[in-house]
Amino acid sequence: SDVYKRQVHPEGKVYVLEGEAQQVAAGSLRPHPLVLRVSVGDCLTVTLKNQMKKEKAGMHVDLLAMDPHDSMGVVVGNNKDGQAVEPGGERTYTYYAHPELGVNAALIRDWGIVLINPRDGLYGAVVIAPRGSKFRDPVTGADTTMKNVWQTDVIVDRSLPENVGKKDYRDAVLMFVDEDQIMGTSFMPYLQQTAGLTMVNYRLATYAYRHDLGLSLIHI
């Protein structure tokens, strides 16, 4: 059949803000990888509530400074146990966007069950803007501070000496994930079947991809 059917991952998981959880569960809000934004020098505090029924979950953020005994989200070495959250539980993590890191992006991923949960959708990013920046929706101009949005306008505070000469800009986050050894290499046409680990795709495949599969126009 040439009818395109949307696939749903039965074990899919997602980081969502508390205010978005009911909408996502009801299907009225399309989820995407969690994207949070802070400015250089900011502290970020995240309270993770695990609403899954069986699996543990945690939050590890690369690059950002944290107390590894408290907020690394990984139980290795001399780190304290309990950094992952049991089903029905919650835990607070604290991170710092150190000035030495500067404007950057940090990957979010779960280490509660590291070989499964990120592949099932528990990943995202913390994006670091210049010190003192404000964040605005590109369409409405609404404040997007601590909102889960994949794109935003960054309004730079040029009154700060370190930001003199810096311009406002639009920030967009697109995430590409694969662990397949042959994906992304020089094979043409691009391969459509994977031979390694694959992860949740939060959006439908592009028009061109579905056209290559031979789907009729009315079903693309």
C-alpha cells in the first residue's frame, strides 16, 4: 500500500515542562527534545519528576558546572547513589553556566538507563546566550525565558562591557542523532535503512524522503 502511516514508538519517553505534560499526553501539543536557554553566569535549577511506571530516569547536562555528588545525574566513581529518580519520585539538579564556557550549547541526556532512555527520547539541550540576554518568541514577541522552545530571538544586553558590539540574533536548535556506523558517510543515494542503534524522531520524515519511497502525492 502507498498509504503513509504515522509510526508511534510504544516505549517513547520525553522530557517536558510540568505545564506542558497534560497537553502532550492528550496529543494537543507536539513534543520535541527539551530545549532550555540560560545566559552566561546563570544558575539553572531543574526539578525532575519521573512519571514513568517502571523505569528510573535522571538528567545529565554536559559542559555545565555542577556538584558531581548532587547534580551529575550519573552514578560512577565516588558519586553518591540516588542521582536517578525512581518511578513516582522527584529530584532537583543544579547547574551553572560558567563564564569560562561562554556562549555554547550543552547536551541533555538521561543516565538512569543510559543504553535505553536516550534512544527512546530522553535527550535535549541547554543553550547558553551572552550574559544578561532576554529571550523572545520570533512571531509574537512573548517572553520565552525558561520555556521549552526550539527557536527564539536572543536580545543581547549591550550595556554590559563584555557584550559591546554583539548583535541580537535568532537561535534555533535542530538535533541529529544516530549511532549507525554507515549513516552520514559518502554513500549515495543516502541510506534509508539503519544497521545500528536508532533513536526517536520527534517529527515526520521530510517530503523528499517520503517521495523517494514512492508514496503518491496525496499521501505525503
